[in-house]
Amino acid sequence: MAGEQVTRVMSDVLASGAAATVLVPDEAERNALSEILDTVGVLVVVLHPDGRIARFNRACEQLSGLSFDEVEGQRLTGLFMEPDEGAAFEAALGDLAAGRSTGDCEGT
């Protein structure tokens, strides 16, 4: 159930074509950002460019039942998506990395 919800959210984000360039903050900024991410009531997953989980906030931990330590460095697709959904997500990540639009990706 949690995996299905995460898949739907991630698919919706990709379908919107939303992508952001993130600047690497200094340690104080990282700590402040971590506090914000852990207190907001929405799911926030930050991925490395290759799709591995770099950040997984408290809302994600509560919904999935997994801690950040358990998911750090793992591929989002392997944890929360069926193989066909994972393949579409990986393709969309590749498009984003190449600067192509992902607007034609549909949510599940």
C-alpha cells in the first residue's frame, strides 16, 4: 500500500515535468534544510542523479515504515515500484538528466 502511494506521488511529479537544480549547501544550511524536510507534512524524497535515495524525510519514514538508514543509497524503483512502473520511472529520470521533458509520463 505505501509503495503504491509513493509510486503515485512520484509519477505525478514526473508527469508535471517538475525538476529542480539543487545547489549543495554548507553544513549549517544542510542542517536547517533537514529540519524543514523532517517537519513538513508531505513526502520528500531526494534522489541522486542515478536514482539512488539521498534523502527520505520523516513523512516518508512514517508512511513506508522504513527509516532513512534502511533506504539510503537504494534505488527508489527497487523499493516502491512494480518492475514496469520502475522501468518507466527510470526512463523518465534519464530524460530529466538529459534535459528532456517528461510531460508525457502518466501517473498510475
